[in-house]
Amino acid sequence: MKRSPSIRPGAVGRRQLLAATGVAATSLALPIGTWAQQWPARPIRWIVPYAAGGPSDVFTRPVAAELSGILGQPVVVENISGAGANIGCERVAKSAPDGYTLGLASTGSHAVNPHIYAKSPFDPLADFTHLTLTCRYVNQLIVNSQSPIRSIADLVDYAKQHPAAYGSAGVGATNHLSGELLSRVAGVPLLHVPYRGNAPALAALMGGDITFMFDMPTNSQSAVAAGRVRQLAVTTAKRWRYLPDVPTMAEAGVKGFAEAGTDLWFAAVAPPGLPQDIRTRLHAALLRALHSPRVAQIAGEQQFEIWTSTPEELVHEIRTGLDRWGRIARASGAKA
């Protein structure tokens, strides 16, 4: 699977946009079969529902650049963040199903958010055309390198005798629910401290303000390399290919952790009602882009594992996530 250089949101010129507007207006008057055959005739936007510079953005931009070369049209990444990814995902769900809008979905946006927001602005199954999974990633449990906690067993013992606090990127984030899951499976009380993103949570960990946190390796790998934090375990059922020396939660003594949750993933989606021929061509182009050497290289550097699928397999993964993460969210009482 491959990664590609990024396309800057402002890379499409004014003339191109004006021309695209004209093409769009003309296409509305044509039968669906006609304009679908002409697709793509103008730039495509790929909405990432998280902030620029974050892991999802860093992953998507190389894929977009590779996809642009395959389709012969610019694929422009547009970051529309807010409300835990709900704002950007809603924008995708309500866009025209003409093949010119893509969206990045995630475990958080499509499997967790529907359970923690009182009124979700979209249905993760009914309001999208599902294309393919794009990658999987892992959370790792880390502690301050100066902490006396050197294993998951140490952490559990500590939590039985002292207040133990963990940080997350916010209420409902997967690293929040991973902590709730650990509390439930290990049978120990843990205090959740939400931050406005992973970076401030990591800073709090290194500053000694919290006991531990779950974090994506791409976020904390520099802190690990600098000896500021210590890795105790990863959340996958098997050892993570990029961290072969870090045990799984089960190997570290917490049985049933991986099975209670799911793999963490990103996926490509589009507005509902995308014509089948565009869906088929777009799915094929995405798979080519994701499996390109360039995308694979960049993804590996960020510790993402390319993971592609059929649309039906993506729907199955969302359903599974809604079920399993829903149980964890309900048990924790988490609400955003």
C-alpha cells in the first residue's frame, strides 16, 4: 500500500475553479449516465473531518496525490474539523452524489460518535456510499519514563491503591474509550481527564500530571525515541508490525481487551446515492493509490498499515464497531 505527496488545499487555481463551476452547471442538465461517463471532468475534493497536520490529514494527503495522478484530475484535501469529526462528515453526507466529493471516515466518526452525541447529524450506514477501508492503526499504552510503573500489572496494582488518571484527546475519542475498556476488563477505577487533542494530553503525561494514556504511535514516537515516555502495550490482538517488541494487552496480562473493541481504522466514503459506475471506478482507483509504493512508504513511516476492502466489508466493519464500541460507550456513560 502506498502513500503520496500532499496536495495543498489552495493548489487549484481560480481559472480551474471557474471552469469546474461551468462543468458542474452543465452536468446538472445531462442524464446521469452521460455525466457519469464523463467523470472526472473537474477537481475532486476529499474532506478530512480533522485538523490539518494531524494523523488523518498526514495519511490522506499522499493518497490524494496518488489518486490525482490515476484519475487525471486534482484531488484537493479540505480539512473541516469540529464536533469530533461530525461537522466534516455531515458535509460529506449532504454533498451531491456526483463523484466530486470524498470523505475520510474513522472508527471514531462512524462507530463511536453515534453513541456519545445526543443528536448525531448523520447515519453512518444510511447516509454514505461506502468505498473502502484505507488503513488500520493501533493505540499504545504509555507512561512517563520516570514512572515506577513498568508493566500493565504494575499499572493495575497501582490503580488499586492510588488514584490513577489517564488523558485522552477528548470525550468519546478512541483513547478515552480504550481507558474505559481497561477499567472494565481489569476491574480497577481509572479517572478520565479529557484534553483538547492528543498533543496536550501527551504534554500532561510527560509533565507528570496524569498516570498514563493511550496514544497513536505516530503522535508519540518522538517522545518514545527521546526517552520521555515508556511503552507498555498495544491494543491489537497481535503484536503491531511496527512495534514488534511491545506486547499486546493480552500478553501483558489483560485478557479480552482486543476482542471487546475493534481494529482502529480510516476509510474512504462518498455521499449517498453515488452512481454505480462512478463507485466502481473510484473504488478501483483508490485501491491502486493505496497500494502504490509511495503511499506504502509514507504510511509505514507514520506506522499506519494499509488495509483495503470491498464496500461490503467496510459496511461490516462499521456495523461491528457500532456494536462493540457502543457497549463500551454505554457502560462508561460517555456523552459529548
